[in-house]
Amino acid sequence: MSATPLVRSSAVLRVAVVGSGPSGCYTAQSLVQQDPDVLVDVLDRLPCPYGLVRYGVAPDHEKIKSLQTSLRTILEHERVRFLGGVGIGPGGVPAERLRELYHAVVYCVGAATDRHLGIPGEELPGSWSATEFVSWYSAHPDSAADGFVAGARSAVVIGVGNVAVDVTRMLARGVTELSPTDIPHPALTALAASRVTEVHMVGRRGPSQARFTTKELRELGSLPDTEVAVHAEELARDPAYLDPSALPAPQRRNVEVLRGWAAAESRPSAHRISLRFFLRPVELLANGGRVGAVRFERTVPDGRGGVRGTGEFEEIEAQLVLRSVGYLGVPLEGLPFDPATGTVPHLGGRVLREGTVAPGEYVAGWIKRGPTGVIGTNRPCAKETATSLLEDASTLVHKDLPGDPLEALRAAGVEPVGWSGWCAIEAAEAELGASLGRGVVKLPDWQSLMNAARGR
Ligand SMILES: Cc1cc2nc3c(=O)[nH]c(=O)nc-3n(C[C@H](O)[C@H](O)[C@H](O)COP(=O)(O)OP(=O)(O)OC[C@H]3O[C@@H](n4cnc5c(N)ncnc54)[C@H](O)[C@@H]3O)c2cc1C
């Protein structure tokens, strides 16, 4: 990767970045920083920028959410334009048309769907993907679901990654802690009325193999009026828990936190979070037409880093089940796709079609490397892609374009939500919050977002 700016002695290079999440913003930033003659349009199907920083990061993680401020400065750069409400693909602007309007297109579309467990009962009412629950409390305008916590006393969260920790924590949070966040009002009201007192977070492997990070894990122990319970004998089935000396530092720290909880006295609390390991879900069991329990098979280490079933089973009562076993990219019209990894094949960010570089097409972020890493991981990933693109620029720039892509979009009947439209949404969210006696509160549906953006 070249560390010095690439200088091109030719005309303006027009680049479309599809997706305004971290990878889209960092790609735009890297392009304008490295090349003084590049103009970048950042398009997003939503009228709001920032991708999962706005619609994934939990509302109570205000410090991480505040990263939006630095992403904002990128989208306000004089050579960057935000064009919201423009979907690429079916129902929106065809990908082929986009390629005609720009010298290069960088797809930064993230990983929009969730993996399935593939077990009986998964579709029972009361069983949801963590994505659905996250979209609901994040006010994603596509979220149609509701009633997650209604009637539930016990919840099972399947998975032991950071998203599983997020949803577990949100179920245990009280209204006093959530009210100052930007959580939409219907979700706040529902969580305030929730009678879920017991949340079981369950992994099929051992504690040393869990994917949560120590900071997120430890935070569970600092929730008001909440006890974190672990089963000491279950933890001890993991050889690396008993002797963590060979573990990498992050996993060793996780083990230390769990040991602390194992040694702690039980104390009566309004909420109890129970962390369980070596349990593989095999079936969701119905009760009165909806989920009533999850049946797990006990597993043991297989000596090769995995686990095997033992034929012993355990049922955990749950009227709410949240499945958090990973995100997956979805194919984008006209782009090659590897269904196994949910990513677009690439070489240094250049899209590969049948093993050959497709000129002018690039990827960055989760759709490039899969749903891993933290927000900051997207920065070097985006820089690699931007550098590849600028290395190709002297060839790409020779393509004749029909003029300003915005005019071409408008001529085709597409009226994007520009930066001023997004600022109007922000103002409407501040106004809504003030009317509710809260800070900024997110608008939860397409109509109110578009009304605000269009000044209606
Ligand atoms: C629930 C959850 C919580 C997380 N919390 C944290 C956290 O606390 N800290 C942390 O460091 N990381 C966190 N992450 C990870 C972080 O959010 C990701 O690393 C990051 O968002 C990935 O960036 P991205 O740009 O590739 O994708 P995204 O952020 O998903 O952005 C993709 C963008 O593309 C747009 N798009 C998709 N398809 C199209 C299309 N066809 N046309 C136009 N636009 C399109 C989407 O609307 C979206 O805005 C979390 C992830 C999840 C799922």
C-alpha cells in the first residue's frame, strides 16, 4: 500500500461510495485526503447517514455513538456530498446505471442480514433475530416488529458476542438509564413496562472461546440492581478457563472477569443475567402458540478447539428468544458474491469477477471482509480500497460521464435527501425530544423522516 498521496495530472475523478456507514465515510475521507481532484458522492438508501453507528451501536453507548461527530466532518467536506434516500439495486437506482454516472463505484453496504440457527421452532412467535431487536430500539425505519418484551418474564439470548451482550444489557437496563439516550419513545415505553427479570445469555462453546470483549462483558456487572450469575462447574469444563496462561490477553481478561463473578456471593436484585456455556440450542419449544422454552444439548470440548454433543439436554424457560449468531452480507445486484462468507470477492478492495479485476468497482467494510472488528477496523480497510482506486485513477478518469450525477439522478426522478435534509431530520429529532422532556429522540419511521427531510 502506498503511503504517499497519489498525484494525477488529469481531470476531476468522480467516485460514488454506496453506503454511509463507517467504511463509506472512511473511504470518502481517504479519497479526498489522498487526491485533491476527486469528488465523492456518498449515497445511502436511508435518508440518515452513519450506518450501524446510528442503527446498531446501542443507545446507552453514548461515547461510541459520538463517533458520529467525526464521521460528520467527513460528510461535510467540500468535495464530499451526502445523497440519502438513494437505494442501489432493485427498487432503486440500478447498479449498472450508477457505473455510467461515475468513474468508479465503491460498495460499502455492510452486512444487512443475520445468520440462522436452522433448528425447529426458530420461527415461533417470540423468537427474533438480534438484528430485529436492535433495529427496533435503534429506530431503524424498516423495523416493523413490536411487542418483543410484552408478556415475557424470562429471555434467552443465543450467542456470546458483543451484539449478544448489547441486547442482554438493553433488556436489563431501567428507564432512568435509557431515558437520556436517543432511544425512540415507543421502545422506551415498552422497555419501561417490561417484566423480563431473567436473561440467559448462552454460548455453545466455552468461556475462553466467547467473542465478547472484556469491556462489554465487565459492563454487565456494573448495571444497577442486576446480578450476573455464572455456573462455576460449567466454566471449569473449559481447560483454558482452568489454566488461562496460554490464552491471548483479551480472552485471559474475560476469564478473570468470569472468575470474579463465580467467586461472588449471590445478592437479591431486580434483574439477573445468567451467563451459560457449553450449551447448543437444538429446538425452540412452543407453549400456547409461542415460544416457551429453548432446549439445549450439553456440549464438551472435543480436544480440537471445537465442541461435541453429549446427548444430555437442558431446557431453559423463555418467552423471548433473541438469536445473535452473526451477521451476513447480502448479494448486491450485478456484483459477484461469495455466499459462504457473505462477502464480495476482491483483491485489495478491487472487485474480482471470476478471478479478474473489474475496472472501476471496489468494496470496503463489512461487505469486503465480513462482519468482524470494531468501527476503527473499517478505517485501514477503507484506506486500502481508496489507495487501490487511486492507483487505477489515471485509467478510470478517461471514461466520459454524462455530467453531474445529481442532475442525472434527478432527471430519472430520484430526488436525494441532501445534507440540509439530514440536518432538518436532526432538528426534528431535537424538537421531538424537547416535546417529550428528553434530549434528542430518534424518529422511528420512514414517513416522519422524509417529512422532516423535505420540510413538510
Ligand atoms: C448491533 C451492532 C452493534 C455494534 N456496536 C458496535 C460498538 O459498540 N462498537 C464498535 O466499534 N463496533 C460496533 N459494531 C460494529 C460496527 O457497527 C461495524 O464495524 C460497522 O458499522 C461496519 O461498517 P460498514 O460501513 O461496513 O457497514 P454499515 O455500518 O452497516 O453501513 C452500511 C450502509 O450501507 C447502506 N446500504 C446498504 N445497502 C445499500 C444499498 N443497496 N444502497 C444504498 N445504501 C445501502 C446502509 O443503509 C448503511 O448505511 C456493531 C455492530 C452491530 C451489528
